[in-house]
Amino acid sequence: LTGQQVQLGGWGMMAHSRAEVLQPDSVSAAQLAVSDAGRRRRTAIPRGSGFSYGDAALNGNSLVLDTRRLSRIIGLDGQGLVEVEAGVTIGDLCRFATRRGWWPPVVPGTGRPTLGGCVGANVHGKNAYIVGTFGEHVQELDLVLPDGSLLTCSEEREPDVFRAVIGGYGLLGVIVRMRMRLERQPSRLMVEEIAAPHLTSIMHILSGSLGPSDHAVAWIDACAQGEGRGRGIVQLARNLNGDSGGSDREVGRSGRRPFTRLRSALWPLLLILRTNQGVGALNSARYELAALNSGRTSIGPRERYQFFHDFIPDWRRAFRPGGVLQYQMFVPKECANEVFLACLEAAQEIKQAPILAVLKRHRTDPALLSYGVDGYSLSLDFPVTSTGLPSLRDALHRLTDEVVLPAGGRFYLAKDSILTPDQAGRSLGLDALGQFLAIKRRIDPGTLFQSDLYRRLFAPLALG
Ligand SMILES: Cc1cc2nc3c(=O)[nH]c(=O)nc-3n(C[C@H](O)[C@H](O)[C@H](O)COP(=O)(O)OP(=O)(O)OC[C@H]3O[C@@H](n4cnc5c(N)ncnc54)[C@H](O)[C@@H]3O)c2cc1C
């Protein structure tokens, strides 16, 4: 079996490597591709849509198994249990489900990732504080092992493997099929926007001070200083109960993704964010406008709210060629306010304004390599330039070592490009990492499954 040599990148455009790409279109073809890789003594990593920011789905000078042709939705029963192949995108599953009055309990901020990628990174949504992470709603997985055989795992069968594969970054095998639970959800949401004058008030609202919400997220003005540091706009969304699936008209609307071509042409507008002044001006305007309308509610299709990042498809093009570096930290609630203020201050000191800063609330989860905390996450998207990168990297390393990790903070490897092995070990916990590597030695003794991320972060710890 030979594939094409392709130069691949992470979504953030900072990490690149060349690999031979195979695109199996059936479970048996995936099994053959893996066993053949073993025979040829090559390493391999599964890849979905390539929406992880860094090197998680890259495997330089070896094999990448692109799973997007495993794209069948096999069946949905009356209880909302859906059986799917791993290359189906979360957006396609949502469109299939919403027409029938269902919706996946957890979706990330874009509909483009595959379900295999959602399990591989154990993604979270804006409701992580209520429903946890993606893997908590998966009932069963079929995994292709290094010898090409299939292992079915679940909470009942091979539970240790099951908990390690969820958030295991493709390092234990290729997920080819899964069964997961959908929820009965209305197709529309009611969203309230509240302007909050500083970080403390944002955290207060996200902690539920204005009453329960089904989803909550805050956009932060990362350029605001002094008393207003960390000010922003909180969006609280509630399911519109009483509407079990939406009328045909609503469903048609949410399924059609209107004006995609027009919206695709909007990315040059974001070129304004390439300067600190541009980010500052846009942030101020956005905050002031929201302050005028604070408390306003609107009703809209669930998909539009959930897949916020798809409003301008492929918006990263505005940040070529340097790319986008995301720094997302997860911090226990007791320290989150203090840690986030320190991070915002550090970004201001090095004069590199994040183009996007987003705060969410979380809870812990049972994945072996969990990044979950009973607390909050702040993600900062920095545009990268060759002149700015060294000082940005230094500042983020200092923050990681001196502020985030000592506070019990964790990092999410789907968004990472810069952690060191030592920092990754402290973030994931050496005990959990040891258990993960022991499971890997058991089911992948020849270390067939490897990625650039594995060689950057895990292999040095496995050897050490
Ligand atoms: C604009 C944007 C917004 C985002 N928003 C969120 C968000 O709100 N919440 C969140 O949690 N994440 C978010 N992400 C991250 C994204 O959801 C994850 O990186 C997800 O893993 C991407 O899925 P993918 O199919 O592109 O996987 P890839 O990036 O291709 O792969 C991700 C990892 O999963 C593994 N993998 C892929 N397929 C399989 C398989 N079949 N079997 C085993 N392992 C597999 C890969 O080896 C790799 O380690 C966002 C990313 C972007 C670019």
C-alpha cells in the first residue's frame, strides 16, 4: 500500500511536516493499512480534519492515516443511540441529528472536526460545566490495533483502554466506528448577552449568579487595562423548551448554512487584527456596543451559536504565513481569576495582543489524560510573526512554569504547540501519564502509533 507524499500542517499553521498519506475508505481498508504499516516497520498516526492547532495529527517522514472517507452514519435508534464511522464530521452529524430532533451533547466551536478527532482530543463545548467532555457520551469504540485486528472497548469491555483512548491523541490505535448518545434538543437557542466590566464580574456570571443556563461562554477584551482588565461579554444560552426538534422551516434554515460563499470572502476584514492598534480598536468598539445593549436576548439556530468559528470559514488565512498560536489554560476555580489576570497582563507587557480571548467554565472528567478541572479555561489566540515569536514563546514558558502549573493548571494538547516534556508531564500528572504509557506498551509494544506530538512530549518521558 502506498499513499501520496503530502506536506501537512496543524490548523495554527506553525507546525508542518511531510508524510505519506493513506485514505482508507472502509474499516477493512483501515485494518489493512495499519497491519501493512507494521510489516513495513513504519510508524502511523490517524488524522481527521487536521483542526488541532499543533502537531497532534502530524507524523513527519512516516504515515498519516486520513480517516475522512470513513464517513457513514450507520444508524440511529429511538433512544438517541447513534452508530457512526469515525470520519463523519461533527457538523454533518448535527445536520443529520437536528432533522430528527436530536443533537450531540458536546460540540466544539467549529463543525469541521471529525468524530474520531473529537474522541482523540476529548473535546469540550460551551456546556462543559454541565455535561463534561465528548468522551463521556461515547458508549463504545472500535479500535484498529497495530496488528490490524479490531478491539471493541467500552466502560464494560476493556475499560482501561477505553478511558485511555478518549483523549489519547491517536496513540493507541485508529478509531473506526463508535456508538454515542444524542440528546433530544430543540433546534434553536435563546441567547442573552451581558457586558461585564471586569474579570471578577465575568467569573461571577459564569458561576451562575444570574441563574442557570444551558451554555455559557465569555469573550474577553484582552487589551483592556487597569480596573477594566479582563472585561468582556458573557453569552448565556438556554434551550427553547417545548420545541422538540424545530419546525421544518427552522430545520431547513439551520441545515442550509446560508451565504457560505459570501462569508468565505470576508476573511480579509480580519487583516485589521494584525496590529495591536487594530485589535485594541475593534475590542473597544465591540465592548462599548455590547454595553449599550447589555441584557438583550435573541433567538437563533443552535448551529449558528455553537459553531461560532465557522461564521467566517478558514479565517486563519488572515494570519498567513506566521499562523496562530493558541495558549489555552485550565485552572481550578480558586486560582482562576488571579492566574488569568496575570496572563492578560503578561500579554500586554510583551505588546502582542491576542486576536481572540475566550473564557469557559469546566468540570473534571474521567479520561485518563484529562485536561479537565473544576474551574475555568482561558484561551488566547496570538497571531505569530517571525520577529514576535521568540518573546511570545519566552513569555508563555514563564507563565506556564511560574503561574499556571503552580496553581494546579492544565493544558489541552489539541491546542498546544509549545509545551516542553516536563511541562506536559506536570500538566497531565506523571501518574496518569505513566498509566497511559503502560497501556501503550501493552497494546502497541512496537510503538507503531506515533506523531510529531508524541516525539515532542511523550517519548522523552517514556524514555526518562
Ligand atoms: C477554530 C477552532 C475552534 C476549536 N474549538 C474547540 C472547542 O470549542 N473545544 C474543543 O475542545 N476543541 C476545539 N478545537 C480543537 C478541535 O476540536 C480538536 O483539535 C479536534 O481534535 C479536531 O478534530 P479533527 O478531526 O480535526 O482531528 P485532528 O486534528 O486531525 O486530530 C486530533 C487528534 O485526534 C487524533 N485522531 C483523529 N482521528 C482519530 C481516529 N479516527 N482515531 C484515533 N485518533 C484520532 C489524531 O491522531 C490527533 O492526535 C477547535 C479548533 C479550531 C481550529
